[in-house]
Amino acid sequence: MKTKIALFLGLLLASNVCLAELKVGIVYMNTVLKEAPELKRLEQEFSSRVKKIKSMETELKSLEDKLNRDGAVMSESERSGLEKKLRDKSLDYKRASEETGYDLNTRKNQELGKLQRRIIEAVQAIAKEQSFDLVLYDGVLYANDKLDITAQVQKKLASAQ
């Protein structure tokens, strides 16, 4: 019985020693993705289409306001013409909005796939260079700031471009 207790205490002590020597790093993926130049370029790539959609939205709103405000005093032909124009503009807006959303999501997924591969490569390179035993990402409830290697990953990604 004494040998079992001694063996148990020895294993417990050995596991604590092993844990003390474990070098762990943490990468906050949301931060890396938020600052990724690839995704910022996507915003610029689609900015003109987004501006066009916003102007279409503003135009729709003004037509709706005009119809609500002046519809009762307009002639039947004027009101029906305005309603048709509003309907047509609404369909154009919906189509443009859906196309832009679809195109943006497609491009974002393409870029995210490439970016994730680059992030993994960067994390692996940093882990090997600095002898990390374990690197975690997100899903961490608490981590000491000394374990955060997010900035290093961002630098590695920036230098790789």
C-alpha cells in the first residue's frame, strides 16, 4: 500500500514538473481576421457596389416618402406611375443587393480559405522558432497576456506578403 501511495505521489509530482515546462501560446483569430489586409482589400473591392446600393436605398426611401406624403393629392395616373417606379426601383435594389451579397460572400470565403492556410503556416513557423509545445486559438476562457502570440502571427502574415 505504501508503494502505491509513493508511486501515485511520484506521478503527481512528475506531472506537475511536466506542466511547468510546457510552453503554451494563444492566438486570437478574431483579432487576426479583423486586421487581415486581404479582408480589408475586399471591403475596398466592393465599396463602389455598396455605395450604389446605399444610394438606391436612399432613392427608394425618398420615393416612398413622396408617395405617402403626396399620394392622396396626386392624380390617379401620377400615383400609379410613382407606384410602378417604386416597384421597379425596389426590384432593382433587391436584385443588386442580393448579387452583391452573394459575390461578397463568395470572395470572402475564397480569401478566408487562403488566409486560414497562411495563418496555420505562420503559427507553425512561430511555434517552431520559439519552441512552443502547444498553441491554442479562441475558445480560451482566460489566458495570461504573456501567452498571447497574436501580434507575432500578424507580423508574420504581414511580412509574408
